[in-house]
Amino acid sequence: MKYRPKIGQGDFDTKTRKIEEFLGEGHKVKVTIMFRGREVYHPELGMKILEDVAEKVSGVAKIEASPKLDGRNMTMVLAPDRKAQAAKKEPPKDRDERPASPAEAAAMPTPDSSETGTPETPA
């Protein structure tokens, strides 16, 4: 995914969201900051953008190759983080969600017809 040092917030969000999708599918992503003209004399601007991207996707990715300046481009490689994705897919189980044991199920009160909203029929 290619970024520029003077990228707007909307474009940054869109590109970063697409990176999250690619990582979620299990693909690696190479993030490139392209410098033009005198922008190359301010690599800290590109580094800040790459750090922001890494922070936004930290839940699904890890940095495989740290940011480095290569001519007029600064690149970083992100790889999907399997542990984070597995934790995100599998929600933590609460005590209430587990099936009750037969003893617990028998002790639990059953809702009567007034609570369920069904009309009572005379027997």
C-alpha cells in the first residue's frame, strides 16, 4: 500500500482499513511512503505515518520488517499475527454462556406463561 507524507486523514483511514482487510485474509502487506522533491529531507514525517499505520493494525498484525529508507521510498512490511487473530475470532467465554449442568438446570426457575408473553389456555 502506498502512502505520501502529506496524506489526508480520510485517505489514511481508507488505506489503513484496506490493509486490515488484507491482513485479515492472511496476506503480508508492504507499506511504502513515497517522497517527492524536498520531502525526502524529512524522513520523520514518513516514520510517523508508518508508526500510525502499525498502531492502527496492531490487533491483527506484527511488524515483520522495520521501516527503512531506500532512496526516495520508506518501506515497512506487516505480517498477519495469528495469535491476535485467533484471540479476536474466539470471544472469551463467560460463566453465563456455558451450558448448565443438569443439577444447575433443575435448580433454575422456569419462566411461566406470564413472563414468556404467550396467552394462557384453560386446561
